[in-house]
Amino acid sequence: MKVKADTLLILTPGFPKDEDDSTSLPFPQTFVRSLKENFPALNIIIVALEYPFFADEYQWHHCRVISFNGWKKGKVAHLLLWLRIWKKLKKIRKENNLIGLLSFWCGECALIGNRFGRRFNIQHHCWIQGQDAKKENRYVKRIRPDAEELVAISDFIQLEFDQNHNIKPNNVIPPGLDTRLFNKESIQKDIDILGAGSLIPLKQYDIFVDVVYEIKKQLPGIKIVLCGKGLEQIALQKKINELRLDNTVLLTGELPHREVLYYMQRARVFLHPSSYEGFSGGCMEALYAGAHVISFTRPMKDEIKNWHIVNSKERMIQKATDLLQSPQTRYDRVLPFTIENSVKAMIRLITIKK
């Protein structure tokens, strides 16, 4: 009889369409790649519900990916989608020794993973990443998860989920960083302030532009770069033009991940004005790139070196100005969490029998 392979099944809304797709969900792909490298004997199967926008099976860094292209389906089509997914999961279970189910985000993927795990007595864990901890998340009542099933990406998310849903996740595993993605050579710090992320209202990049406008009054020669794309891109460019910052702020649009990391290594200060964040991967990348980070959100209870938490736009302006003007400011690399440790912590959790 053929021995069934130990298999971890990962359910996610989206996953890169190929190995060159670096901009789609950078953290899940970093996690899966490191998972395979650290546990090469583990069979990893990724089920992607919505993205890529095609239904197919393909290999991604020696992992099997099954995409269902379930983006924006009607009610009937969505029901049929769920039936196809359930059928595929049963086939995977029959062919493999499923040691666990891991869902990215507490949403549709977690609902499927939770139900499938209960039906076939397979451990399921849900990694809560950010906005899925909010009170508006209606999936939580449908899932009815237990505390042990839940993994928060930060101390903040653990507290937020408890306050909003009266369930305190038993586990906190922060996102780790893959340092191999960075250029190891010394790079000149020729960008004063950098921003990077999705240009959507939640991220508040209008505040980013306001902060730059005020700082330029004191430091007229500053150089600013903002990387990313999104619904606010046109409005932000308009504001940049109106404030006569078009020769100061470069709005790059979407860039490959490695190119964004290169910009980070050139930056002195990384501004992250988001109003809500589980644990910003961009902030952690900027820290390792040697930039000081300034944000409104605090992911962990313990302080992280060179990550400055402020509570207002005025304090963000002052902190950035102080850092840029002070000759004592050091731009050391800071690595609070590694992807290897994140992967090992998750595997330990998955392999613990109830």
C-alpha cells in the first residue's frame, strides 16, 4: 500500500498566479516558500478561492496550487463553487494524510476550513491578519471558532478580536521577514521619506501628503517617494499638484516587490499613516532596510527599535522632522521577527494534537 504523504492544506482568497508574480499577497507567498524550504518533506497544497482569475492547477516553488477563480460570483454560482471546493477537498483528503488546515483570514476560507475540519476531524487554524478582526466581520458568528483555532498576527489583533467578538485567540504569531530579498550591499540613503502600500482610504495617504507639505517648509530640499496603486491614486496626484509638490513627491504606481525593497533601503524615514493595521509587513521591511518607521498603529505590546508610534498628524510631522534633522540619527537594520521563526511556530501549533 502506498504511504500517504503528510500534507498541509492552505486555504486563501488569493495566491500568486506564477513564480514571477511578486506583487500579489507578498506575505502569504513568503510564508509558503519558507515553509517548503524549512520542511521539504511536507506536502503543501494551496487552495485559492478568488485569485488568480483562472481555474487551474499549477506548481509554485514545488507546491501544488489549485485556483477556483471564484471572484464576484452570483449566489447560485457561488453555491456551485463551494460544492466544487468541497469535492476537491474530499479528494485531497482521500489521497493524502492531512495533518492540518490553515486558513488565511477569518472569512470565507476559514468558514470552509472550519466546517471541513469538524466534519473529518482535522485540526483547523485561522490566521487573523487585520480587518477580519473588526466587529463588522459577519463570518465570525457563522464560523463559531474556538480560541485555540485562532492565530492572531499581532498583540493588537488578539485584543481587537477579543473586544469585537468576545473570543481571545490563544495564539499570536507575527509575520516574519525573509532577509534574502534585500540587497546586501550598502546603499546610499538618498530618499528622505518613503511610503508604500495600497492607495486606499484606510491607508490615509492624504495625510502622508499633508505631512510632506509641512516638513518641506522646514526642509525645502527633501526627496519623497510614494509606491503603490489604488482607488486614491488620481486624487493623491491631484493633491500633490495643488500643493506644488510635483517636483518633490514621486508617485511611482505599482512596482515589483524587490524594487519596493530597494526604495526602502534608500529611505531614511518610512511613513505609514494607516488608520488600522494588523501588522504592517511594509513597516517591518522598512526597519530591516535601515529606515526609521513612523506610524499611528502599534502592532505589539513591546516596543520595536526604530519604530515610532505617534497619535496625531502633528506628532508625525514633528517626529519625522526631528529624525531627518538630527545628526545623531542612526539607520541600523532592525529585524524583530524572521519568517523562519514564524513558519516553525505555525508548524508546532499545527502538529500539536488536541
